[in-house]
Amino acid sequence: MSTDGERKLAATAPDSARAHKASEAAAKDAAKLLIVEDEPNMVAGLRDNFEYEGYRVITASDGVEGLERALKESPDLVLLDVMMPKMSGLEVCKQIKAKRPALPIIMLTARGQEVDKVVGLELGADDYVTKPFSIRELLARVKAVMRRSHLLPKDLERYSFGNIDVDLRACRVERKGVRIDLSSKEFELLKYFIGHPGENLSRERLLEEVWGYDRFPTTRTVDAHIVHLRQKLEPNPEDPQFLLTVHGTGYKFTG
């Protein structure tokens, strides 16, 4: 059952303006958004509003279709409902992040599904929004997540430091040709460091830019991820060369 807030989404974009924006969305460089949602009224409202904002929109009405379209049609971001037929949104998120770790995902959860929020974030989701939500809030979160996911120059595909090679397009990290397995958040954190070499980055800034929210997790989570990255990338994790601690501030990448 759709809520009143969901039904109202379909009527928020003026017809004439929507037509104009829809033509803009056909532009080659428009961001492509995949909406995985089984409620038709919600899908219609989200499509109208995002096309009005200049996005190209594709949709899927169940988890299996959503996973297939996410992997085959290269969207720039996925809006993914947790409660989906055929395959849950959490499982879809897990499989997308296993195969395309850099693809941003925003989970849509019903009020009271706190456990789903936490699990989704642990599986690699970049943010979550609780239903019913305002379209302005959702638009703002989509823009923020996409901004974080496009911080590196588009022509930067590979980066090397020490004996580590990073394929930023394929989300692959190797040491002397041997693959190093990073979680999706570990890779995003490394990617952010690569985009800001030599900068003193506070834990709060890393939380905001990589995780995108300030209530969960805490700055201790940043420290834990740094420890894991050092163990996987540093020649001597106890005496790091590349991921340095800046006492009283945070961290600095010198690769």
C-alpha cells in the first residue's frame, strides 16, 4: 500500500517544465538513475521528479530485475527499496557491491526498520532514506552521494604507490599482480585519499565525504577502516609510509 506522501510525489512536477526537463535528460551526459521499487505510484512520482531535475531514469519492479539492470546498464546511482519481491533489497545491495563496489546505492526503508538500515550500510550502501520522505530530501541526498562518487578526475583510471596498483575503473587493487580484497567502504576511503594526496583530513570530514552521514557510524569506524587499509596496503602496518596519522587532526595520504 502506498502512503499519501508517496502518492503526492506524482503530482509535484509541472507538466510543461517536466517536458522540458525530460528532453534535457536525454542528453548524452545526463546522469542515469536506477530506481528499484515495486510500488507503481512511488515509481511514477520518483521518475517524474528526477526527470524534471535532468536525470535519465530506468526502473525495476523486483530485486532480480534490479540486480540485472544495475550490472548491465551502468547506472550512475541506484535507489533501492529494502522490501522487494523475488530478491530483497539487502541481497541486491550485497551482490551489486560485490561486483561493482563503486556504484553508489541509496536504500529506501520503511519507518522502524533500523536493523535494515544498519545491515544495508554494513553491506556497502552509501546512504539511506526513511519512508515517507520529502522529495527535496531525497534529491539532496542523491546529489551528495553522486558528488562524493565523482571526486576524482574522469580521466584518472589507474593510480600506483609503492608496489600497489589501483584500477579505479574496475575497483581493483593489486600488489605485484596479486589481487588485494578490499571492502566497498575500504575502497571508497582509499579512493578519497587518492583524490586528496597530502591533505590533512579530519575523521569528521572523512565520515561526511565517504560515509555521508554523521550519526552512524562514529569516528572510531574511520580508525578501524584505516587499520584495515594499513594491514592490507602498507609494507609495515606498524610503521606506515602512505596512510599517516596526523595527531590532533586525522590522517594524510602520501602515496
